[in-house]
Amino acid sequence: MQTIKYAPRGVCSRSMEIDVEDGTILAVRVLGGCSGNLQGLSSLLKGMSVEDAIARMEGIRCGMKPTSCPDQLAQALKSAR
């Protein structure tokens, strides 16, 4: 199992950890940010392939920001390829 530790940029979240095994997301933990939204996102990502998660989340924006927590999760996953 691999744990990806990532410091997101441009969002409210302060840190992200993603457990991955054989290309599948096992767990996602996010410190800071919108708790309910991130708990829901974490639950939805469990069991999803890394490639599917990147494809679905990359490029999502939060309001006028050029990024979002989902986009930053995609960047975290991409950084560990």
C-alpha cells in the first residue's frame, strides 16, 4: 500500500492523504476545508481507480478560484504516478 501525502495549494484544505493499492483508492483523509463535502467526496472515492478519479476531478473549480479540493486531490494522485 502507498500513502500519498500532499499539501494542497489555493484551497482551504491544509493537507491530504490518500491510501492507494494496486491502482485503487482505499481511503482519503483531508485536514481543513468543507468537512461535509470532503467526507462525502472521500466516501465516493473509496474503491475507485486512480485513473477514473483523476479524470472525474481534474479541472474542477471552486467559485472564482482556478482550483478546488477535488482538483487538488487529482493533482495529488497525478504526483504519485
